[in-house]
Amino acid sequence: MSTRPEVARAYSYCERLTRTQAANFYYGIRLLPRERRRAMCAVYAWARRVDDIGDGSLPCEEKLRRLGAETVALAALESEQPEGAGADLLMIALADAHARFALPRGALGELIEGVRMDVTGVEYEHFDDLVVYCRRVAGAIGRVCLAIFVVSERAAANSDEVERLADDLGVALQLTNILRDLREDAENGRVYLPKEDLRRFGVIGGDERPQRGQAGAPAVLAGLARVDASANGQASEEARRLYELMRFEAERAREWFDRGLELAPLLDRRSAASVLAMAGIYRRLLDRIEADPERAAQRRISLPAYEKALVAARSMLGGRV
């Protein structure tokens, strides 16, 4: 299948955006063959656009309007009538990827629904409630990626199980994101950690409700990085309870990684390397959060470029990541 000039330009745009805005994922994406790499970049560039709508500073009503417009454009694309793409390079590339790899209908729409949950301020009483959100914003993208990856014939015969593993890996990645972005989300009035866990670890009282829409950190995480200077710089009791909760959630995320990574042996070498690189980078982030939750609560944890490159290289060679 040849590539028209405008489609080539669209893919180049998506690759540049993914490389600069989704660096952790790009280390794995670039291990794929050219056509599959470009399709993955189109998916991630589109996902970034939707995420940016939810994370932006626009009024809630305008965010919902824009998410509605994305829903309409996506429905047109999935019906193979993307007339609305026009000069939108991102949608041109996504439409071509959809045609080449038969991306599953409805999966990308789940991401929009997940971002709507952010915009409308959905809270999570139980962990199972949070899993619904994680499956929408990350697990659905994992299922889309399966259409781009090369799945073994044996695995393809059991597609439900393969999709479940991709979904589990997406949940693991999103749980890591939640822990990594704890401070930033709190300052934006968002609390993703389940309230049952916040109560269990004594971070909030039995009747206390996380407050959303505030200017500044919600009351439930007000002591996020508070240090009791009168106790020789030791963390306050409130902060220690939060750090224990973060370690608990990190261990929970690790269990989801263990299950989700059973996907890798079901893929061809380069698809598996891509998965292992992306997951390996996030598992290292999780290691750092678990080892030093105080630092993670104070500022966003990241890996240096050389370490990401090392994880990618080892995944390509089939080594431990």
C-alpha cells in the first residue's frame, strides 16, 4: 500500500509529536518496523490530543464540547467516512492507520469516555471503580496496539485472553502514572487514589471526602510533602501514612505488570521488544516511587535518557529490563 504525500506528512507530524510529548512510550515505539511505528505514533498523538483537552485550563463546558467533537470525528473515521479530517494532519494519519491495521472499533472512544470522567470530576470509592477508569484511558489503547503488533497464530486463536493481558498492562501503566503525577494531580484538584485506601491508611477520616475543583491541593493530600521541621526534618505522621499508601499502591501496580507482561511471549520479536521497553521504563519509575515515596510526592519522578535507551536496547536483545 503506497503512501500519499499528505499522509506521509501527517505521519511525520505524529512521529515528531510522539517523540517530544510521549518520550517514555517512544523508546518502545521506535523499535517497531516503519509502518507499525508510524501507526503507533498516530494513535499516541491522537490520545495525547484527547488527554490535553482534559488536562487543559478551559472551562468544563468547553472541554466537554471539544471531547464531543472528537467523538464525532472518530465515529466518522471508524465508519471509513472521515470527511471531517480536512487538513487535520493527526486525523489523516489516524485514518490511514485505521485502514491499514483494522483498529478495533469503539476502543479509542473509551479513552474519550475516560477523559470525560476527569472533566466531570468522577471520584473513586473502591479500587474496582478506579480500574474502570484505567481500562478506559490506558487499557483501551493497549487493545488498539494489539491490532498494530504482530500476534502469534496460537495467541490470535485466543483473542479474548490476549486482549485481557493488554488491558492488564494498560492498568499497570496507568496506576504508575497516578503515583508519578500525585502532586501535580492534587494541585489540580484531582484525587485518583480510592477513598477506601485513603481511609484504610488514615490519610482521611471515615467521613471525609476529597474535595475537587479547588485552587491548590485538595485537603485530603494537603500534607503531601509536609516535613515536621521540629522533629529534625522527619516527615510528619500525616506524610508517613501517605507514603505507606503509595508503597501499597506501587505493589498493587507491580502485580498488574506481572500479569500484563505475559503478553510479550505471544508477540513477534519486535512487537515484544516494544512492549518490554515501554513496560520496563514504567517499572523502573515504579521502583523509584516505591523506594522513595517522599521524593515522588515532592516532585515528578523521571528517568534519564540514557537509562531509557538502555531499557530499550535490552528489550530488543531479549535481556532483563
